[in-house]
Amino acid sequence: GENVEQHPSTLSVQEGDSAVIKCTYSDSASNYFPWYKQELGKRPQLIIDIRSNVGEKKDQRIAVTLNKTAKHFSLHITETQPEDSAVYFCAASMRGGFKTIFGAGTRLFVKA
Amino acid sequence: NAGVMQNPRHLVRRRGQEARLRCSPMKGHSHVYWYRQLPEEGLKFMVYLQKENIIDESGMPKERFSAEFPKEGPSILRIQQVVRGDSAAYFCASSPPHGEETQYFGPGTRLLVL
């Protein structure tokens, strides 16, 4: 089955710096890769996603890149702000409603 | 359009009791997923259901856990004879029909087993 590895587990950056979180997946049939942000005690919220027919997607300060050959994808947050502090999860799934497998999460701290 | 609803938000049970967790998907969504999250850990897939069908239950423990999504009403995750290790946050997510992958999460139910 699918396995998703996520690194680093903890990331601390200064406000204004960039943050990069990386994930790898094992099942080459996976073709949908969402990223979720979870604040303490809250539900996971979708922040961006990418499908396998696209190599990069950007939404304001957030971008995601996908390398299907290497089976890895990354989240990039630029100009980080204290409110970006949260746990971020990457995930991989196949089209058609198959189960989604999540990475273990990255705890991001943005220091003011 | 109301989001995914879960109740109760908090549930306290003593060892050996039953826990029933309910999830109402977003309007128009016919796929429901249940996840378990232990403190400081990630989301572990448990089960994927469509109306009246269990599609994938490969993440469900073999005993004591069951799930259903009836034709009418919410999806139910049932844990029988709870043990302290069942204490966790249980999140439900839903997605639209027609193979759309994006899942939207409910607020979760935090189960505490004393």
C-alpha cells in the first residue's frame, strides 16, 4: 500500500523567512497530493493541492511542487508570519475516492 | 452550506463502555472517511464508506470497532468495550461523488477513556 514520508518533523524559522516541507510517496499510482494545516485543537484545513498532471502550483505565499519521477512533493511558504505556526500534513491518494494516506506532520514554528 | 458536522465534540467513557461517534457529511457529499489522531501524531486512516457500503476498512482494528453510513442519517463510528488506548481525536472527512478527491474535515470528537 501507499506510504508517505514527511520531513522535517519540526521546523523553526524567523518571521519573514521561507519554510520548506518535503514529502515522498511510494505508490506510483497516486495522483492527488493535498496539503493540510492543523492549528492546535482544530480540524485539518486544506491549504493547497496538486494533481499529477501539474508540476507546480502557487497560491499567494504558498506553493507546491511535484516530481512524479522521483515521487516527491514539497510545500513552500514564503514570507512566513506567526499565524503560519501550525502542524502541516502532506497526503497522497488516487483519483476515485480511494483512501488518502497522510504524512506524520511537520510542526512549524514562526518566531516573531 | 454547512460543513462537516461531528458530535459529540467531547466524549468521556469508562473502560468497557461503548462509544458512538457521529458524522454528518457536507451537503451533496456521499463519501465519508474516518481518521484517528493520537496526541502529537498524524492522521491514521481507519475506514472509507459510501452510502450503505464499506469501501475500504483496512485501517480499522479487527475487533471492537465498526462503522456504518446508512441510507438516511449520519455515519457512525462505534467502539465497543473501550480501553484507555482508544483515547484520541477521531476526525471524519467527506468528499463529493464522481471521484472528486478533496476531503473536508469535521471538527473531530475527542474521546477520553478513564
